[in-house]
Amino acid sequence: MLRLTGQPTERAFLHKVMEMSGQDLLDCLQCGKCSGSCPIASETVAGPRRLIARILAGMKDEALEDATWWYCVACGTCAGRCPVEINMYEVATALCEIAEAEGVKPSEPDIHLFEELFLKSVQKTGRVRELQAVMQYNLRTFHPFKDMVPGMKLIFKGAISPKEMLPGGGSDPKVARIFSRLAEKE
Amino acid sequence: MKASYYPGCSLEGTAKPYDHSSRAVCEALGIGLEDIPDWSCCGSSPALKMNKDLSTALAAHNLALSETQSVEDVVIPCPFCFRRLLSAQAELAADPDLKARIEGAVEAEIQGTTGIHSLLGFLAERVGADGVRKKVQRPLKGLRVAPYYGCYLVKPHDVTGFDDPENPTSMDDLLTALGAETVDWDFKTECCGAGLAVSKTETVRDLCRRIVAEAVHQKADAVVVACQLCQANLDMRQDGGAMPVLYFTQLMGLAFGMSAKDLGLKHHLASPMKMLKAKGIVS
Amino acid sequence: MKKKIGVYVCQCGTNIAGTVDVAKIADEIATENEDVAVCRYYKYMCSEPGQKLIRDDIAEMGLDCVVEASCSPKMHEPTFRNAVSQAGMNPYMFEMVNIREHCSWISKNPDLATKKAKDLVKGGISRVAHHQPLQGTRKPVTPAALVVGGGIAGITASLKIANAGYQVYMIEKDEIIGGRMAQFDKTFPTLDCAGCTLTPKTSEVGRHPNVEILTKSEVAEVTGFVGNFKVKVRQKPRYVSTEKCTGCGDCQPVCPIDITSDFEVGLATRHPISRPFPQAIPNTYSILRAGSPPCQTACPAGVNAVGYMNLTGMGKYDEALAVVRERMPFAAVCGRICFHPCESVCKRGLLDDPLAICYTKRFLGDRELARGEFVHPPLKEAKPDKVAIVGAGPAGLSAAYYLAIEGYPVTVFEKLPVAGGMLAVGIPDYRLPRDILNAEIDNLKGMGVEIRTGVAFGTDVTFDSLEAEGYKSFFIATGLHNSMSLKIQGEDLEGVVGGTDLLRKVSLDEPAAIGKKVVIIGGGNVAIDCARSCLRMGADEVIVLYRRSREEMPAWDIEVDEAEHEGVQFMFLAAPTRLIGDGKLSRIEYIRMELGEPDDSGRRRPQPVEGSETVMDVDTVVPAIGQASDPDFITKLDVELERWGTIRAAEGTLATTRPGVFAGGDCALGAASFVEAVAHGRQAAESIHHYLAHGGLRPLTPSETPMDEAVTEDEKRRAKPIPRQEMPRLSEAKRKGNFDEVDLGFTEEMAAAEGRRCLSCSLCCQCGECVRECGPQAIDLRETERVRELEIGAIVVATGIDIFDAGRYPEYGHGRYPDVITNLQFERLCNASGPTGGKVVRPSDGKVPRSVVFVQCVGSRDRAKGNEYCSKVCCMISAKQLSIFKHHNPDGQAYVFYIDNRAGGKGYEEFLRRTIEEDEARYIRGRVARVFREGGRLVVRGEDSLAGMPVEVEADMVVLATGLTAQKDYTAVARALNLSTDQYGFFIESHPKLGPVETSLSGIFLAGGAQGPKDIPESVAQGGAAGAEALALFSVGEVEVEPTVAGVDERLCTGCRTCVELCAYNAVSFSEECKAAFINEALCQGCGTCAAACPVAAIHVQHYTPEQIMAQIEGILA
Amino acid sequence: MTDYEPKIIAFLCNWCSYVAADAAGVSRFQQAANVRVIRVFCSGMVDPSYVLKAFSSGADAVLVAGCHPGDCHYISGNMKALRRSFLLANLLKEMGVDEGRFRLEWIAASESPRYAEVINEMSESVRQLGPMH
Amino acid sequence: MKPKIAIVSASGCRACETTMLDIHYGVSALNRWAEIQFWPFVLGSSMADLERIDHLDVCFFSGAIATGSDRAMAEMLRKKCDRLVAVGACAAYGGMPGLKNLKKPATAEAADRGDLPEELALPEQENRVRALDGVDGIDRVDAVVPGCPAPVNLVWAAVSALVCGGEADARITYAAARLPEEMVRPILSGLGPPPGAVFAGEKAVCATCSRKKEEKRFKAVKRPYQAYESTGRCLLEQGLICQGIATREGCGGLCTGVGVPCRGCYGKPPATFDPGAKMVSAISSTFETEKPAEIQKIADDFVDMTGCFYRYTLPAQCMLMKG
């Protein structure tokens, strides 16, 4: 049950999301064109409209735990069709940053894990080593043999080299500094 | 014509055929590509999702590097890298505070004057169908292809400013110029699931299956893409594994008379070789 | 004497008092300002007790002026003016201060808002002290109304006014009245037949004695003021007389052109001559024409190429030739030598290649010559006045042709031994075979034209001798037959032959001794003709010397190309400086040129390169740099000449300074083309006819407005996939040493194919097929646009709405998939007189759809698409349509994707519920994301936001509920009527609550969708209300004109006339008598531009005088 | 300087800009309360003398607003205002009046948000300039 | 008894004072009607003389108030005389010396710096040059004769009205001066000129200018040497910045008649507020273009508008420079 009392704090979360994302969610008509457009909206993933509805309703916890923004691949389809030009992937970033700052546990740990491994790889070497990141992910999620068959095929065809899966590679100190500088500022 | 070239991480990894064919095609078209020195990852979707400033900074870092080159345009085969760099440049221009913050993080000043192009956009606008047609040595007669643009090239339109997000045609024009026949279908910009491929494989499989099924229904011989992630997803996550998913640069290379091997056509899971042989395009 | 001022401050409930401290202002004003006799505040000043407060104070305290601080004067100024005048005060002694819209409502800071309000009140007090009592003048009202727009709102207004006994002019942009409602099938919520409701009304208007309907008309300009408007109405031609047309429809089947029907919203085609539906009013046919097509506009003679191309396409060659002959007597000649500007602008050229108009015309001419039967219109009754034409060139012969048709006896006098002018002696045989020319000239003789060759005008015959012979009028068309001189040394040497002289000699088979090496000087067509002729006459080497580069050459490209093929050499950027020889030419000296800055003609001016003189051996030099008149002849004509030696002929009439004498062609125009000469000939014939028949001069009939030149979608659809036909040519090997014709001519099949390529971009091609078919002779294709001036008392603007262009949602695929249609298209599918005869079937395959999806809010509630508003009617339209669909197909299933169902109207909600309960329509709450094809089926995707899940519907047909928008041409209407529109283009009413049909301009009222989206009952109600407003004006019979006009203080005016030019209404003039400016108060609108500009402040606008405004400024800032 | 509230005199055309100002109020677009509106029939009615009068009487800025070119209720009064504005601006500049203190704007009846925007923007920029003398 | 009069000049070129010598039969004629008590220029009178005089009937004051002694003299005269008359543009409107107000005086700047040299301190400079009626101690000026210099006919009209009473030959004088009826009537009836009377016309120069006016369409600013006119057409219509449209008449279009654009020495006509604003309005309203860039181009050709439109009137009639 949502119990509203008219306190100004009720809208604090909404305004924070609006400010961080630069998107005017108060314009939202709740027409649902975004969720209809969204490739990942499904029975289980609510889609942008309901996420916005939750933010507008001040349902902060529910919004931060909503799977939608974890799933968001920033395809931009909803943004292009939205009658009030709300860009949802900007909202997703804002929610991710708020969740991170407030220590909310990722509701989609596997997506989170992959993205984290990915960024670690960037931080370490400046460029991401895809296969390495994928292998690490598969190991960490206890599916070491996921996509083994196509992987082997690709190796067989010479498309990829098994060496690329091994850890290692050079480093890019400049990129590492970008990470640390931005971390400092926060 | 000269341009700076930003391959992006994938083109060093799983998408070498895209990299090789892109470089070869540009060379054939007289476009001198010069790699951005010491380029780094643009942050891709993980950075965009998890840390806005980091995402902007990583893109800005590469913008700054490209500004050290003596070329006006950056050409980017990877659509996500393209959109990130383009978007970051616009964000910096619009917000002086952000610019100051990011310039501090990347230890460089950013002029923001670089012309940022996707490879497809660059070829469509600067070379055009007529320019491509002139280079064709082996027209792709009899080849019916389904052009697939994916999301990041065209969406959101106010960010990329390229082609029509619902029904783009620039790749169609290039492929037609090669002598191929293109399928007029409605899945040109339906999402393949992109970066969810590793963590939410089933979601991606559902999306890709549907796209390839429609290509089959339209009697396409191959799906043609301009994105390595689209290629990987569609190639790996389709049913039956019979629908070749090729880079548009590979087809350009073929039409320009390059060999299937050099273009990496043998590296795909769904092999196009049998089909291409049957059409007499490769021997 | 000090004035006693009363100040009243309104609290407006909390609207003002919530922010502005009204009491404080009242207190301070009362104490601070000694002119203020009383200052009060009250909760609602506009209420009766509030007004009474003022009235009582005026009566009791003898106030001189009143200041009211409350809402916007736009809202209540009239109310308070009324109140003070009831108390006996002049209403102009009142001033209103806006402290609501401008203070309380815009600020959340009570201090600042109060301060601002007080300043404004102070300004009002200072100002009102300078007010003067003013009296408006009363003017009679013209008891006639103009209703702009013939939709249901306009019809209602018209009938209300007309039934009350007043004249109504209804102007309608389209060919019929009825507006959008005429396209509908049924209306909600009663499911009445729209036609059955509307057509009795349209026919009532149509036959009402007090209503005059002007179709295809638009308001061009409105001047004047309430009760006394002057309206200019631009009326496009219908081409079919509403009086004569019987509506038999015989014209329709013979029309060769098919265009997309706007009335059927693209679901069917129609002929340009048509009647949208059988019950249409006016119930007669009319013709759609977009204007003069580019080809016809470009043709100097104005030949109707679209007409004859289409007729040729149908195989009607005789009719086609007749169309050519309307403006071009020489088809075969023209088809050979015309430079066809028509083809370079042909719209088909924007798609693939332009039509081969010229060659097709040649085919028509050749076909006629081959059959030996000359086609010309019947000659009119013979007239007695003889006409003499001097010069048998194209201008003279054309004049002769058209005069002969008119019935005049015509004699053509020609100095040369042959007729044809430059056609005979200037154009070589290989381009225009002599027998073709002669055959076409002989045709003229067959019409009774007498051609006397070898007769020199001025010596053999003169004006006097011919007048004595009974000639009443003359046309001088002697051309330019002298070659222009090079003005260099050695031009008189033997071996120098002028270009025109050379061609003449060649043509007349006179000896023209040319050497082995010939240099032609010049870059025009004459130069090229000379060069190619010399080759044919046996020269070994022919060099064309031209002082600019190839790009600047005036000769036609094709001629230059052919010359190059044949071996002519070109030397560009070179000019002769000297011709050298001892009596006989032996060498030529020339100098290199370079191109400098562009000159007036836009071409870069050639300049000699010093020291680059070169000498070359040569046998013959042919200067062909231009043509000149024969000075001996032309100066003796006793008519005024132009500076450059041509005859002065008035533009439009071609009259010379000698009465009865006309001049045209090269001798008046300067060197021009054949087709321009023909145009002149025809003009001269028209002028001479007018001169002889009516004894005066009249400018020629104005030409039609050129049409838009961009290619439309419909034209693309009409373009038949036929390539441009290639002209068969004589092989180069066969050309040497003879003057045989190079172009061999089109075959009949080729010409017909070319004709079918025509897009008929002008819509009606004016081929005349319908005219020939029309029994009552109701069709006049020469009808032109007319401007009517009307005296009008009141104007009702009911221009209606337009439909949002669904193509702006590419994700919905309208225009891409035939089965995605708009709701207006669906109306036509349901309509018994529609394209399917009332069967609801899929446009793609004519099958009955089972699953139909209605998509709401297409172009409504979408800021990104520029329409943020709700279109109000679409929810109900879809409910109605799905209900109709269900009635047609009980097995079908309807789905509606909606955001909110808006059913605010009597019986609307109940109707909507019935569609859910009885028709079992499935309403899915969510805006459609995309319509796409998958596996060959249409799929509609969206979110079912109530269920919280994406949903896809397989659809047989998709109906887009397109929003209502303002008319596309709203700016033009707004400008003509001086009305304001909102950001969407809807006209702004004077007050959203209290003045829904009035505008800011008194005497102009709004009705229907022009003011904002609305349904039929609302439109009808508003139409009635607007009608009543007009009637109220008429029944009073006079209006009070505001006294706020400009006046001149003659004592101060110095007569500098600064003001005179500034007035947009021509209300200011200078009176020589008073030596002062004079203002016509009836014309003055009171804008004050003159007053602001008057350097001595002699002009002021009443009630807006400098004293008043300065005082207001001072008061505010005090 | 913080409590400095500039006074701006705004001459608004009765048919466009005044309507926009009213509509801005009706829509409750918040605006700086620094503008004092004087309603005139047409921007072409505004004599440069009024502008000088306003400045000499203590106004910190003057705004003249009328209909967009081509939309003048009086056909072309706004064009006269446009012509005057340049020479007047030059005169004001010569006499040491800062450039931002005199403005001519086109604000249509439908542009109430723009009206509020212009008012706020102008109030703020004049506030930055400080008092006239 | 003959009225006692004073003729003085403050800062200026003294041309107006010279005009006093030129009136009618010259100074001897004046002497016939009045007793000249104080006239430093001619009689060599000194301030000490003035201090000794108890009462004066009329004072003809020319020149602008630019120094402390100007001010002191003006204030003293105001106290002593019944009718103070401003003669010439300087006394009336501040005149050309008034253009000094566009710049802070060098003395004031030096004083600000604290390095005012001794010799510059004399004579004492006023901070702002003023017209006669701009001085604090002067509550009214009874009559004004504008012009630079004030012309003989108007000066004589003023003298005869104020000094000679309604004598017979005055009627001719007023006709020659073309003074407005409203002013002449009281003078002739012996009431004397109305308070604050301006001895000039009430229209603008155009009213008496002999040039042909056709239509005002201003295309570009021209200098006199650029506009050769032989047609007798209005100078403004030829592109010359002629201020005759917004300048009080009285001169009879003397300058414009010989092809010299009016410079505005009579000040603004009575009904206007500010001569510069009116010049701006009248000329720019007729610019022959509606394109902003072109308007700007024409406008930018007007240089030194202040010095041009307020050449004689800056201290008194330029609203932005007053106070």
C-alpha cells in the first residue's frame, strides 16, 4: 500500500532522478509506447512505462530494484518514439548511480557482474578483451562451459584464438588514471 | 580522402573480419585510414549504464586522441562506439561544467570539432552508391540480402542524426549498387539484444530467432549487418544456423573482387560459402 | 483644474489578493496621491455590487475619471466602461490596470508583486488625468455576410443568416461544399447516416435565394472594419459553367487523365473533370487544374504540350495537331528547329528523362504533310478589313495564319524571292529541309493568305500606297537580315562574307565562293550553321573562333556536338584583331583572350591577353557575331525606334507609335528564336483583330499562374515505365557533301509511347476531349482566375480542420502498407458512394478483414510531433467505426489501442460501453509502438499497460485514428483576415469562456474546427452562434466605430510628408490646400505609426496621445 | 546589489504580445516582477520619445514587443518599429545606455512561454547590468 | 520713463550680442527707446556696476552658463530685472558649448586626480554647461529668442515687444518675423508677450522651407558633397540629414533654401518631447527596406547622432543628458 501524506519529500526521489538524468519525467503521459517499443520488456521485465510510473509514484525501492533498467541495452527505440522525448537510457544510468551510491543490491546480479567485469577489463588494459571477460563471467557464474559449442566452432574456423581467453595483455595507464580521477571526485 | 579510424575493442577481438574488410574496402575506395593512436575502449554499454561521467570521459579520451591527428573526420565501424563518441562530443559542447570536469579527468582539452561518422554513414555520404558502383568488379547478381542496421546507428535519431530510425535505406542503396537485391523488411532496426548476450542469453536468443526467421521468410540469402555485436548475436543465436550473417563491408569487398578468405567470410558460424558458391559469387 | 479620480482595486477573490496586498495599495494610493478622491478595494469589482460601488461614487462624489485595477482589459474593459457610462461618465475617462494576469498570476513574491501592481496603478492614475471624453462615430452596417468555408459549421451559419433575410456569400476552397462531413459515412453516437443529415442542408444552401456560393475561392484580402468590410475573393476557374452543365456526366469517360482522388483520400482515382459524388453541391462538374505546367510556362509561344502529348498518347493525332496549332501554326518546322525550353523544365525529367516534346510535335506535322491534308480550325466569317503583313518570316506568317482564321483578308509582302524569312534563308537544309517549310507555307496559302514575294516594302509598296489599296492595319515583321560588323580592319576584303549573307546565299543557291580554309567568327547558332554549311560546301578546314569558352557559347549544345562530330574545329578564347590581304583576304590576325569578372549578363567578360597576337593563313572569314536591321529600311518607316535600332513596339500589344501599325519578331525583339517570333505573330494577330474589331488596344489576356514544380507522389505513381524514345539519325558517313536531313523522325509507335510518358502534371491537360463531348457546351478551358470584390458587414470564418499526416509516424507504416489506413479512409470504405460501394474490405486484396486494429492518438497528444493537444473526436470515431465494422462483419474482431478514452458528450460514454459490451471490442490501454510485417502478416505491437505486458496483435487491417490539425494554409487565411492563431494554427477566439465565437476583430466570428478540434454537434452549435452574432450586427443596423483614430493638429503640421508614405491603409494624405497632412478617419485603423513618426508631434491617436503615455510612464516610475 | 530590482517598461502590442502576456499569466508562467507593461495598439505606435522618456524617468530597461514580421495586425506597423529600433539603439549607445537595456522582440499571441522567457531573461540580464546611473 | 535694460553675454561666441548691435537702426535706435544701464561689451560695464544697479526692466542674456561667473551674473540679473530674455541658442538651450557635457570637463578630471594646475582653476568651470533656465537660482526665463546666432528680425521683434511697447512700426516687424498669431495678439494689445514666449514660429522649418517635398523614402545617408541637387527637392529626401523636420521654424528656411541642411539651431518644436528621438523616429520610419541587415547598414551610417541631433540643445532638450 502506498500511503501519501503530501510531504515535499514524497517527490524528492523523482526530482533527483530527473536532475541526474536530465529527463523531464513529469511530462510522461503513461501512454506505454515506450514499453511497447522496448525489446526487453516482457512478462518479467516491466518496461520503461511502469518504471517511470514507479518513480512518479515515489516508489523508490521498487524503482531501484526494477529489472528494467538493468536490462536496458540503450537501444534508444523508446526515446525515438516517445511523444514527450524522454530518453530512458539516461534514466537507467541515473538509477544505476543512485543504487550504487545507496548500496542497493543489484536486482540482476548476472548483468551487473558482466558489466563490472567488463569495466575492470577496461580499467586494467584500456581496451576490453572480450573473450577474457566472457570466460571470467562464465567461471564466476559457474557455467564454465556455456557457449562451448559455438566457441569451439569459431576456434576451429580460425575466427578466434583460444589464447585470447587467457588473462594478460598490456595496460593503459592513462585510462587507469581516468578511472581513479573520477573515483576521487566522488 | 583521409580519415581517422577508431576500430574499437571488438574489432581487435571477435570481429576481426569486420576490421579487415573495412580497411580493405576503404583502401579500395581511396580512403586513407589512420588509426587513432593508443585508442582505448569507449566504455561501451557497461560504462554508460553504471557511470555517466566515466562513460563520457572514456569517449572524450578518444576524442582528445583523435584531435591530435591531422584529419577532420573519425570513421568508426562499431555503431556503439560511434554513438558514444558522437554523444559525448555533443554533451561536452552543451555543458561547460561537464566539459571542465571531463577535461580534468582525461588531462586534455577537447575542441569538439571532429566530424564523427559511422563507417556506413561515411561510405553512404562521402562515397555514395555511385562511387561504390564504379568500383564493382564482380556484381553480386542473384544475391538476395536482408539489410539489418541494428539500433545504435540510427537510434535515437536526435543523437545519431543518421538515416531514418524506422526504415533506414543507406545500406540498401550501397548493397543495390553492388548488384545485390535487398529485402524490404520491417526488422532492419529491431534490437538483437546487444550486450545482454552473455548475461541474458535467452532474451537475446528470442530476439535473434525472430529476426532471422523473418529473413528466412523473406527468402533472403543472408542478413547483412553493420555491427559486430549484431553479427555475433544473429550468427550465434539463430535457429538452424543456416542463415549467413555478413558484414556489409564483406559484401563490398567481394564485389570489389577481393577473396573470401581475406574478407574473413570463412569465420562465421553460419557459413555463407556454400550459398556464395552456388550463386557463382565465389569460386 | 485638478481632476477627481476614483481608484478601485479588485481582489478577484484570491486571484489577486492571494499575492498582491490590495489593501496596502489602496491605503497608500489614497494617502500619497492628492488627485485621488477615493480609493477602494473589493472582492469582485466586476460583480454587480462592485460595479455599483463605482457608479455610486461617480454620482455622489462627482468623479472625473476612474481607474480600475483588476484583470486584463481584454477581459473586462467593456464591462467597466459600461458601468461608468451608466453613471453618466464618458467611457473613455476610464483606465484599466491589469494586476492579475501581469502581477498576481506571474509572481510568487507578494512584495514584488504588490510593488509592481502599485506602480501600474500609479501609472493608470497619471494617465487617466490626461484622458479626454471621446465619442465614437456610428456607421451603417452592410447587411451581407461572408462565410468562409462550406463545411457543416459554415453551412449552419449561412442558413441562419440567409433565413433571416440577409445576403450570404459562402466561399469554399474546394469544388463542392459539405466539408469533411461529406466524406463521412455515419456519425456518432447515433449512427445516423452523415450524408442523409448533410445533403438536405447542402442542397438548401445551394438553392437558397439569399446564398451565393463561390467555389474554388479564397479570401485574398480584407480591408475596412466591422459592418463595412471590403473583401477581395480570388476565384479559381471551374472551367465548367454551373449554369450550363446539366450533370449528365458525358465528359467524364473521355478524359484521358487519372489522378488520385482527394475526396476518396487516395483510395480511388478520378478524372480531372469530375464530380466527387452524385449528390454534391454545386451539382455540376468541374475541372481540376494545377496551373500552367512547366513546359507551357517555358514555351515563349505558350503551346500546350501536355495537351497534345496526351492526345498523341491516345493516338488522336489530328486532335493533338489542333492543340499545337492553337499557338503554333508550323508543327513540322517547329518540331525540327525549336530549342524546346519545354523539355528542359519537363517534370518527367526529374524522374528519368524529359518527354521528347519537340520530336513528337514534328511527328504530328510530318504525319499531316505525308497525308497531304492540312488541318486548321474553320475560318470565321470573312471580314472586310484588309491587313498587310510586311515580311514572310515566322512572325509574319503566324500573324497571317491567325488573322486568316479570324476572317481577315491578309497579304504578306516579302522582299526576298522566297517566303519563310530566316527559316528559308538562315537555316540550312540539313536542319530544315526546304520542302517541309514550303509545304507548311503552302498550307497558309490554302487558307486564303496571299504571299507576294519579291516586293520590297518602302520602295515597291508603302504605307500610303497600301492604305490607298484599302489595307487598314499593318504588321511589320521584317526580321534582322544584316550581319553585325566586327569593327576591325580589313572587313571589306574579298573573302569576308557575313554569316547571314552566307546562309542566305546558300539557301537561295546563289554563288558563295568560299575557300578551302574558312574561319567563322562567333559562338551562336548562326556561327555553327555557317560552319556546318561550309563543310558541306567543300571547305577542307573550318575553324570557329569564339572569344569566350565553350561553356559560355550561346549555340545549343547539340548543334555544337554535331558540328564537332562533323569535323568543325573550335578555337576558344580568341578574337580577331585584323584581317589582312591585298584586296583579297589572305591572313587573319587574332589575339588570345582570358575571362575576367562577370558582366551584367552574368557571363565572365573576355579580356585580351596583350602581346598574344597570332597570324594565321585563311581563305574565307565569316563574321557571325550577330544580326542587325537594315538601317536604310527601318529609318524610313516613320515609327519610333529603340536605341539599339529595333522598332519600338509596346509590350503586350506590339503597337508601334504609328496608329494601326504593329511590329514584332526580330525587328522589334532583337535577334530571338523562331518560337518567340511565332509568339509575336500570334500576339500581333490578336492585337490587330482587337484594333480592327473594337478600334482600340487591349493588353493580351493574362497568362495562367505557373504551377508548383516539385514532383508529387501522385505524379510518381502516374509515371508509366516507358523510356524516352531515341531519335533515329542519319549516319555520319551519309552526311558529307549533302544537305540531307540528319534527324529522321519518330514513328507513330514512338510518338504515341512518348505521349503516354506525360505525367499530365497540370492535372487537366486541356486536350479538349471533354469540350468535344459536352452537349450543352458548358466547358470553357480558357477560363481564368477572377478576383471578386464584395461589400460585407460580417464575416464568419469556418475554414475547418485538416487531418494529421499519418506518414509522419513511419513506425505505423501508413503509405507503406495498403492495409494501414486512416480513419478518414475507413469512412470512405464504409460509405455507400465510396470506392468499394460501402464494403469494408482490405485495400490490398479486397478481402473482408477479420481482425481490425484501431490505433488511437495518431498525431494527437504528441508533443514530439508538434500536436500536444487532444483532438477530442478520435476516441468516438474509432468506437463508431468499429461498430460499423462489426455490423458489416459480425465475425470480425476489433481491437483499440488507446491511452485514455475520452467520451465527454451526450450519449458518448454509453455508446462507447456498447462497443465493448455488445460489439466485444477489445480495448487495450497503451499507445501502439509499431506496426510491422512478420511472416507476411501485419502485426501491431504495443503495451497492454493495464495488464503490464507487451502485446502483439495480428491484424488484417489497421486503422489509424489520425488527429485533427489546423488547415495547412492557415497562415494565408490568418493574414488575409488579420486574425491571430495559436501555435497549432487554430484561430484564437476573443475569450476562451465568454467569447468562443468572437475574434479580437469585431465583426469577424469563428465557427467549427477552425477554432479548435471539435465534433459535428459542437461545430453546428458554433456555426449557429456565429450566425447569430452576424444577425445581431445586421439587426442593429449600425456600429459604433471606436474614436481611437489618428488626428492632425494643423496648427503644428509642417507638411514634411513623413507620415504619408507610412500609412498601410492610405488613410494619410497631404492636403495642398491646408499645407498639412489629412487623415481619413474612415480608413484609419488607429495603429499610430504616423503619430510615432511625426517629427513635430502634430499627429496623435485619440486615447493614446503622447501626453497620456508619457504620464503613464512617469506615474509608473514615480 | 542583491536587493536591486530593475524596473523595465514594456510596450506591448495589443494584438500579439499583450495577448501573450495575458496568456502567460493565465498559464501561471512565473516571471520576474520587474516589468511594467504599457499596452499600445501596435509596436509601430511606440515613439522613440517614449523610450527616452522611460529612461529619463528612471527605467532601467525598455522592451518593445510586437507581432512577428508579416503578422502585424496593421499590416506593417511592426516593420516601422523594426526600422526605428536600429537607429534608436545606435543613439542610445552613443549616449551611454548599455546595449541590453533596449530590446525589440517579436512575440506572437501564441507564444506565451516565450513571453515569460523573454521577460525573465531580460530581467536577469538587466539585473546583471545594474542600475542605469 | 524709458525702461532700463541690460545686455550681457555669458560663455559663447558673442555673435548674439553683436546682433543686438545690428538691430533696426542699430544701437542708436535702441537707445531711443531704452536706457541701457549695463552692457559690458559696449559700455565696458563691470560686475561692480551691476551690483550697484537696483533694478532693471529687461535683460537680454546671451551665451551659455559654463563658468562660475556666468552663473553668478545670471543669478544676480534674475534678481534685479523684471524680464530676463534668453537670446540665442546658447542661452536658450545650452548651445554648442553644451556639447561639452558629453565629456567630463578636463578640470573636473584633473581635480579628481588631485593635480589641478593653478592656472586651470580659473575661471571656475561649472561641471555641466547649462542653458539660462537650467541654473538653480533662476526660476523662470521670460522670453526666448532662439537661433545661432539669434537673427536680427527676431531679436528686434523681442526688443520691440519688451522694450518699445506696442508701437506702430512693430506691426510690420511681427509680420516680418512671422510670429504666431497667439503671441502677436497680446503684444499688440499692449499686454506684452505671454510668459515664456519663444520669439519664433511654432511649426517646424519645413513649413517655411522653399524646397519641394515629394515622398520620404530614406535610402542612405549622404554628405552634402554627395548629393548634388538642382531640382530644389527636399534635402532629406535626397539623403542629407536635414533637421528641418524637427526644428522650430522662425528662420524662414534660410539654410535649406541655399542647400545647407538644417542643423536645428532653433531647438525642438513646441509639441515634441526630445528632438533627437523625433529625428530618429521620423527618418528611420521611412527607411526603404524591411530587412534587418539593410536597416542596420543604413543606421550605422549615422555617426555622432548626439552631436548632430542635439548640436544646440544638449543641456536643455536632450532628455537623457539632462539632470
